[in-house]
Amino acid sequence: MIKQEPYAFEIKDRKEVDEKMNKMIRSTVKLAYEHSPFWKRKFDALNIKPSDITDQDSLLKANKKGLTVSDQELINELNYLATDFVGDSYIEELWTSGTRGRPKRMLYGPYDIKRSNEQIQLAYNAMGLSTGDYVLNLFSPYPYASGPLSLACARYMKLHSLKISSPISTDGLLQTIKIGNPKSLFIAANRARQVAQESESFGEKLNNLGIETVFTGGETCTKEKQDKISDEWGADTFDTWASTELSAFGYQTKDCNQNTMHIAENRVFLNIVDPATLDPVSKEERGVDLVSTLYDVGEKPAMILLGYSHGDSSKVIDSIRCNCGRTYKQVAWPIDRSDEVVKMAMHNIFPVSGTESAIVGSPFLTGEFCCKYVEPKELMRRQSLEIRVETKMNIPEDEKCKLTDKILKYVISDPATHEIIMSQAIFSIEFVDKGRIYFGWEDYLRPKRAKPLRLIKV
């Protein structure tokens, strides 16, 4: 069996990282201009030539000038964003989950899959996977991206992979693990916690199953939840920052600086910027992601993204080298996903990650929850946020008070804004019986969701 070196896919020297990135930026903008009608039109309208963009700084300047692509453009101008390479090769179409509305459709040709593989391999390698290792993959199936792209990289790295695309019961999953004895489990974080709770009824201890690593993605995974999964499964847990638009582009290693994540700079140029100006924020200041995909000379991508933002919030960690020895850019983890943040009384609050962090490990709760945010459509009305948390059993009143205070503390992370929000908005926390989280909210549910519904915005 061939084993990879710990840094087999990493560039160790920061100067070399920047030089390679600048080279790929030059080839990417040239490909975009010459092969995508959307990008040629943007370049010409902004009076920008591909030769004007030679490095990271000049690409950022072009982004500020308007060389960007929005969610709406991804939806409405797909045919123009697609390059003229599309007609010459097999194309896979992958969809976003549609959490924020109409799903975006992304085109992946052979070179886009290659880019994705080279990003994901950093995550696999960082969590200790290498050729021949056996993984059990429960990520979402087509048309969503997590299953197909993670499986493509498993083939690329010659892993031994079992992909289960249809829903599987906890009992069935436990039996499958016992039969196959996989080294690693790829699973949504909330499903990993659900399995841990349900396995108790089968008299099973997950930490006896031999799983060494758990790989999570596709939804918010807080530090508290990650620690709980590691404890319940007896395994190291690794989260990833990923999307259908980019594939996996942020990854963790066991020895990383605390609460950080590396960026796959071999194939992605990412900055954390002020959403209004697109200026990079100062170190340790929160902003939103601004990313571009990178392609090399001679490659034939189906789609190119320049200056795209998911709207996710993080900050760059000012550290020359991570504890793990890697030189790729570090950002703060966990990531605050744009579709899981709301603004109340002019302040950002975090109902999903906050509630998740507050309720993890409570013996009275199942771990399931949903939040409903209502933006007033009339003057004199107030914003409202209702959080429903599912219970296992009757909760004593003093425990309800403790949990309510804890949820409030985590959701409104800045104590200075607590009184402002509570005086200007309606905020409620309700503990509901099992199976009643979505009672009265059924109209917001869609069949076959790729991930649990955690936040409803009205």
C-alpha cells in the first residue's frame, strides 16, 4: 500500500505559494476573457484587459472595479458564463441546495473536476487519508455537490470508498460499519450526533466501532459540536468549508492552530473583505469571503468564477506558520454562513451557530432545532426571531431558564448589543416535544432537502 507524505500536496514555502498563485491568476483571467462571453463583456465594459491583471493585488483591484459575479448572475447568465469548452467534453451539472431561493446550477467539466480534486485532496491528506484507506461516504447524492465531488476525489486519490446515496437507518449504518470496518466516516455533523443518540437504544458504543476520523461538511459545525462528535465516536473530527460553486476550499488538520481553517490556495484565491467596499479587512477583523477559482495554462474549465462571494463571514488569522506546519492562508473557524445570519436592530446575530453551540450535550434535548426570523413589512412593526428546540423529556423549569439564558448568550454574541436587540425586537425561545419543531411551519419545508432546515427567513 502506497502512503502519502504528510505534505505531499502542499507547497511549504510561502513565496513559492504566491508565485504559483500569481501565475495561475494570469492564466485564469486570460481563459475567462477569451472563452467566456460573460467575462469578455465584463472586461470590456470595465475597460480592463487581461494583461492588466498580473498578480493578487491587481486582481483585487479589478474585483473592486466590478470584475465580480453575483448569485443572481450565476442563475440568470449561466449560458454566457459557461466557456466555449463546454461543447467539447462531458459536463456534470450540480445544484446548490436552494436555501436562499432558486438553486444555482454549476457546470463541472473534466478540468473543473480536476480543480476540485486538488482542493479536496488537501483536506483528505490533512486528516490522514491516503491511497487504499477505506472510507464510508454518506454525503448528499446528485444533484447536490458534496457526494459526487467527494467521491470523485476518492477515486483520484485511490481510496477504498463505499458511497451510500439513499437514507440509511441508524441500525443499518451501524451494521454497515461493522461489516466494512471503514477508517473514516463522511457525514453531516447533525447526522453524526443523531446516530450517537439513537445508537444508545441499540446498546452500541460508537467509540468501539473503530472509526478513526469523521469528516463533516455542508452545514454549520461549531467547536462544541465537533468536540462532542469526537467524544461520541472516539475519533478525530474534521470540518470543511465547501460549496457547490467552489467545491471544498477550507480544511482542517489535527495539529492546526486552535479554531482555524486553511484555504486551498493551490486552486483558490480568497480574501476576507468589507462587503460594501471589497477592501480586505485588517487582520483579526471579520468580513466576508471574496474568492476566485484558479486554472493553469492549457486547462479547459467549463466555468470560471472571479470575485465571487458566498457572503460567509470569517477573518484572516495573522500567523506566519500554523502549528501544523502548513503555509496556506488561515481563517477563523467556525465559519458563519451567510444564510444563517440575520440582522436585528442593526446588529448581526447568529441564531443557527449560537443555538447549536448552546444546546450541544444537554441531556434534556435531542439536538434538533429551527429558527424563524420575520422581517416586518409595515412601519411600527418589529423584527421577530422564534427559536424552537426539540426535547427528549420534560424539562424542569430551572433547566429551561438556564438553557434559555445560554441560547440568548450564544445567539447574541456581543453583550453590549443585548439590551438594544431585546428592546427593539421580539425574541422568543420555545421548547417543543419531539416531532413538533415544524408544526405550523410546514409551508417552508421542501421535500428531499439536502440538509436540515435550521433558519426560516420570512
